[in-house]
Amino acid sequence: MKRIKGDIAQHVEALYPILYLVTFEEQQADELISSLAEGRKIYEWNMSGGRVDFKTKLPECDYCDLATAIDVLLKDELDNHFIVIKDAHLALGETPQGGSPSVAIARLKALASKIVEDSNTRATVFLVSSQAVVPRELEKYISLFELPLPDEAHIKELIGEFTENYGLKPNAKVVDALAMAFRGLSRQEIGFLLNRSYQKDGAIDMDDICLILAAKEQTIKKSGILEMVHVKEKLDDIGGLETLKDWLGQKAKVLKNLTDAQAFGVEAPKGVMIVGMPGCGKSLTAKAAAALFELPLLRLDVGSLMGKYVGESEGNMRRALRLADAVSPCVLWIDELEKAFVGISGGGSGSEVASRLFGFFLTWMQEKTGAVFVLATANDISALPPELMRKGRFDEIFYVNFPTEEERAMIFKVHLKKRGKLSDAVDPKQLAEKTDGFSGADIESVVKEAIEQAYVDAKAPIDTARLGKVIENTHCLKEVMKDKVAEYALKFSNMKIKSASKP
């Protein structure tokens, strides 16, 4: 926080006209602005009250919209003033049909021009909002700042203040565990949870971590762009892919002892990209990896990033990655990665947005400080920018092909055992010989269909013959999408990507 405060102070002294503060906590923004004011007069406008007193938040006049409030300021002599505009994404986001800028945007642009060009005008406009919505007309005037969520040191201070007020003395181990669990939450949310924890049993202890994690899951859900996935899958649920499983096992040893590993000189793992044929276990591996690492799994919904206003999509990406960083250590699963950056080389407004998203993602991958293990999956790697494929972005890239005969036998065993139907009456090797070209999803479908048919046939036994009949009536993905699969296979062979299966 000290670093960003110093950066904002430099922008104020250098007479940057508009500083955009992105935060969910207006109190945090108010405290920052107050600390920078140093005797300056502060004007505030917000959506609920119009022109209000900055300290008391009481209206100073009859309600007026933002355009009217700025019009008054344009006529005033501004000498060393701060102008605070709250709910900026609501006040500036809507534009009339046809795409012409609203009156509020036009007048804010005029105010910014006056600050820049009139030597007698000294003022700084602060836009405060929970998300960044930057009208194109104001882009060159705005400097964007995301106010950080509390780090572990700050969280420990908050816990200390609360426990001292209530005469509690949790030991250092409890405070450390709570501080880790609280990461990714705002000061207000931490305060609410500390109150709930105390009201529940009159104590602040390790039992409260479950309460914190449940609340954190709610926060992630409300973001609309990240989802916390509950996993039951294990590596044993994956048939084959032994090379990939061995590699994940090595990373698990590092992540479970990250502090010790880093002290030895090991770098924190960045992540892995798994590419290959549909239905061959990429998504299952993502879930099993999170369980292996004993870390929460966050899924990034790429489609939810896209917004209709300039800067909204990029703001969503920043918010998602910042939240993942804050709750680290965790696994961030980006499914169908190619869809996130589609159209980068095509031109048009869509490709411009995709290019900005891609640039921000690359920068974050390079500079992220939190222990976020990125697990990206993709089918069509030809749609991925080459910059993403080079060494250094991910620790490794693995190719998942259709399972070999040995792997198909293992997959049959996994799905039959999972459903309590593995017996001497079933020969997985014989079934594997009959399923050349079947994916893992195809094999699972065969097992499920056979069990259903056996139930309908008066709960008949599951044997090789019954499974064989289902196989004969099944058209696998390799047949259904013959041309597309052949196209994928050619692309993967040309790229020389490491196979997830042992030769």
C-alpha cells in the first residue's frame, strides 16, 4: 500500500488530471485521498447523494447529476483542489444510442483539458469505483490504480486489533493460519468474519478457518468471473498419462514445501499447459492436480471476462488475476484457453480487446508474485499466439493423445472399479483391443451404458460380452470428428510437444 500511495502522490504533484482508483472499499479510497490532501479542499459527488461533504457524506445542495456538478466546477476557480467522483463506472458507463459520449463524459473531458492547459488551474480528479470503466474519450487523461487487498502483515494487524479489543490472546500459530485463510478478502469482509467467529463461540481459533473458507467461496462466486471448484478426483482416477502424472508429483513436492524449496534455490512453479484431443482427460487432470497439491482450485470463466464498455473486459481480467494472486497458494484452471484470445490476428475491435487481454495475461504470468499454479487446457493450439507457447510462460507443455491399448485397459479398470463392477468376468485387455481410437470419455460412456442396460435386464451381471456389444454400437469421437481429429493430430505432431503418456 505504501508503494501505491507514493506512486499516486507523484501523479498528484505532477498534475496528472484524472486518477482512477479501483477498489471495493470506498473507506480505503477516502483514507488515501485524505492522507494526500495536505490542506487541499475536497469536493465529492456520488450517485446516491449528488454533491456531498467529503467527511460527513451529507448533501451540500439539492441533488444534481454528474454533468451538472462538473459544469459548476468548470465555472469555478480551482486552485489546489481534489475532486472525488464516486460510483464512476455507473456515472460514466452508460452512453446514448449511437455511441456518442454522454454529457458527463464530455464535461469531464473539458475539465481534464482545463487542468492540463490552464496554468491557473491546479486540481486532481479522483474517480472511485469497484471496477474500471474507461470511456474512450478520456483514455489519454486517466491513470489507473488498483488499490490492493490487505496482505498478510496487514491482516495480522487487523486480527491483533480485534483480539485486543475483546481481550483475546490467540497463539502465533492460530494468527498465522487465519492470516493465510483471510487472504483475498477486503478489510470490511475480514471485520465481518471476525465478528461472526467471536459471536459463534466467544473465541478466535483454528475452528474459524472453515467459516472463512466458506465466506471466501461466496466472494469468489460473487465475482462472476472465478469459480471455486470442489474436487474429489485423484490421480488414481486417471488411466494412463504416466509422464504427466510423474511431473505433477514432482511439482507437488515443491508446492507442499514451497518456503523450504525456495530457500534451497527452487523457483515457485508457474504452471502447465495441457493440449490435445477432446475427451482424453485434460479437465480431469486439472481437478486431480489440485487435489494432489492440496490447494483450492479456481476456474476462470473466459466468457465472463467480456464486457460491453471500453476497458471493462481488461478490468475483469485484472480483477480475476488479482483475486487469484490474493488467495494464493491456489491452482488457477483456465479451460479452453484458445477461446480467451481468439481473433488476436484478425483485426477489428474484438481483436483489439483480445490483444489487450493477452498482453495483460502475459505480463501477469511473467511478474506474478503469489503462488498461483496456472493449469491451462486447450484443444485447438493453432488459435494460440506463439508468444504463449514459448518456454518460460509455463513450466511445461504436454500433449494428450488418444489412449494407447494399455491405457485403455487401465481406463476400463478405473471406471468399472469406481462403480463397483470390476470383477473376474471382465477382461479389460480384451476390451482395450476392441476400442482402438476411443477416448477416455468414450470408454466411460461405454461402461455407463452397459451398466444401465444390465439394470434394465433384471440386474444382469456385467461381463466382457455385454461391454463388447455396447462397444460395437458405439461411434467414438475419432470416427464422428474424423477430419477435425486428423487436423489436430497433424498440428500436434508438427509442434513436437512432450507426450503426457509414456512411450
